[in-house]
Amino acid sequence: MILLGILVGLPLITLLTQTDALLHFLWNNEPLHTFIEAIGGLIAILMAMFLLHKKEDEGGEKFYLLALGFFSMGIIDCFHAVAPPGQVFIFLHSTASLFGGFFFALICLPKAGDYWSESRWDHRIIITLSILFGAWAFKFPEMLPAMIQDGVFTTTAVTINFLAGAFFLLAAVRLFIDFYRSGNIEIFLFVFLSLLFAMSGFTFMFSSLWDSGWWLWHLLRLIAYLCVLVIVAQQYVSMVSNFRTTIAQKQKAEEELRKHHEHLEETVEERTKELKAMAEKVSSQLVAQQGVSDISETLIGKSSLQEFGSGLLKQLMEITKSNMGTFYILDEDNLQFEHFISVGANKELLKPFNAENPEGEFGNAIVKKQIFYLRNIPEDTVFTFKTVAGDAIPKEMITMPILVENMVVALISLVNIHKFRKEGYDILKQSWIGINTSYSKLMANEKTKRLAEDL
């Protein structure tokens, strides 16, 4: 409604300027005129720069033509703003409107925007030609057509401005059709601008230098440029808003990507740990199977207790990486366990101990009839390991009872000054029943031999 009021009201103002009261109104104010034209020219150039960014949008070829119009009109208007009143002064204003209207009117031609945007006549050439044209007008004023005589605009000046108004009017019609089809309010704003520029061109013929008509069409152009400034500001705000939105979306995407990357790293790390644990488990199982197999081979073919105990103790120490091993056998007559075989131990300290009331590290294995794993060996233990640096206190001990008919008949003790490997302990548990069985058979064979010898 505001725009409609302006478009209807301004022609009425034009008629009022022809009344007797304003017919002889003159106001020569060059600084104000220079300010209005300079501001208008700069706003037009700024608008052209924004329109260039819309070249790739839908309908961008028409925005490109409007940008060329604003560039040529804005640059030449800046020359007009600094020109002194006279022929150059009127000529630059008139041609600025003409060139601007020409490029605006080109949107009526199909594919004109594509031609200008894709050909060698791009905006940089138009900018250069506009600057050269303004400089030429200042340098060679004698070559310009007469634009004012005896304070009255010539037919040439009126014709140029009328033609410019006609160009802008054609552009307004074409833009209104586009607005009607698309409903894009931005296009309607350009319809309004084109009509204001058209009215400025048409009212030129009713004015003379510095009179009311003169200031009227300057007012029209000022309103048009202020509308352009509003559009530019809206475009800038929209661009900043879009830029901030894009940055926020980018930051959000980067944050999601970072979280996804961290989650992926955690997943890969977890899967790696699982695969590593699985590989270690498989490797441990293979080691255990091989150890059990080695122990079984050691037990095969042993015909004497001495051979059995010596071979088994060495094999168990090798598999468990023990530093010391002892083998005790039960003396059934005296009911005590006596040292039978040892490796790495101080034999003087390995005294017999009571089978009915065992103490210390052997007691748990005998009473519970299970393999006993002692991890915290007291410092006063008799099991010390001699090294070149002196006696070493072991850290861990594994005691394996050998059962025959659910009775502990022998003990194997393995000592380590460090820690036992898990695989070694697992091998002992898996081989325990086989060792018991082999020892039971060996004891049975020994008894059979003694009976045979007695007979």
C-alpha cells in the first residue's frame, strides 16, 4: 500500500509543480545536489555488486542485466555529481539514465541475459567503459551535444531522458509479469524501482535547471536509491544470516563428524582389543595344548619312580618357567613326606614333614587335595633361590598333589622368583588328572614287581 501510494501520489505532485505558486520556484543548491547524486551513485554500485552474486540463482541472468544497469548508471551518476552545472552536467545525468534504462529493458529480450553473461561483454568491461565515458565527457565537452540553451533543456536532452523513462517502463512491465508468475516480493521491489526511474525520466521534460520540477525528479531518484539501499541492507542481513547459518551448520557437521570419528576410533579400539584378546586366547590354548602334549609324552614309557619323577619335574619346570622345583613322596610307614628329587633348591633345608598335620604352603594342597597357587610367599620361607648376588626370595609357588585312590601320595612344588604365566598354570590343571593316573599305574607296577620278587 505504501508503494502504491507513492506511485499514485508522485504524479499528482508533478501536476502541482506546474501551478502558478511553484512555476517560478528556483533553488540553486549545488552541495545538496552533489550529495544526493553521489549517494545515489554509490548505492547503485553497491546494489550492482550484490546482484552479481545472484547470477547463479534461478532467473539470475535477469539480475545480471540489472547489475549492468546499476553499474553504468551509478558510475556515470558519480561523474555527474562532481560536474559543474552546464552541458556536461546535464549530459552525464541523461546518459546515466539512458544506459541504466537500456540494460534494464534488455530483460524483455529472451536469452539476452545469457548472452551478456556468457559473452565477452561482462560487467568488468561495462564498468571500464562507464569510467572511460565519464572521463571522456569531462575531457572533451566540446564534442557533446547541446543539452541546455537559455536555461531550457534541449530536444536532445528531453529525448534522451524520455527514452530512458521508456526503457525503465518496459523493464517494469517485464518484471511485473515475472512477479505475477513467481510471487517473489524481491522482483516486485525492482518493479517499483523501475517505475520510479521511469517517472524521473518522464518528468524531466517538465522541468528546468533548479526549478521545482528539477527537484521533483531528483526526489524520485533519491526515493528510488533509498529503496535500493533498503534492498541492499536486506540482502546484506540475509547474506550474514545465511553465512551464520552455514557456519553453524558447518560447526554442527564438524562436531557430529568429530563425535562419529571418536565413536569410530572407540569401536575400532574395542574390536582391536577383542581380536587381540581372541588371538591371545587362541595362542594361549595352543600353548596349553602343546604343554599338555609334552607332559603326556614325558609320562609315556617311564618304568621307574626315579625316571618318572626326574623327567616330570624337569618338564613341568620348563613349561612353567620355574626357577626351582621339588618332588616329595609319602613314606606310608612313617606317615611323612620325604624329599625325593629337587632342582635349584637347597637340599639341606628340605626336611621331611608330617603327612597328618602338614603346615605352610604344602598344607592347603594336602588337605584340599587340589592344586594350590600361592601368590604371596612369606619372606621366612625355606624355599630360597641362590643367585650370584645372593639368595632370592620367590614370589609365587604352585603345589600339585598327586592322588592315588583319593589319597595324596606325592607332592610337586614349583617356585618362581617372578610370576607364573597363566598358560603354565592352565597346563598344570589340564595335565593333573593324567599325572595322577600315570603315577597310579607306576605305583601299581612297582608293587607288582616287589610281589614278584618276594615270590
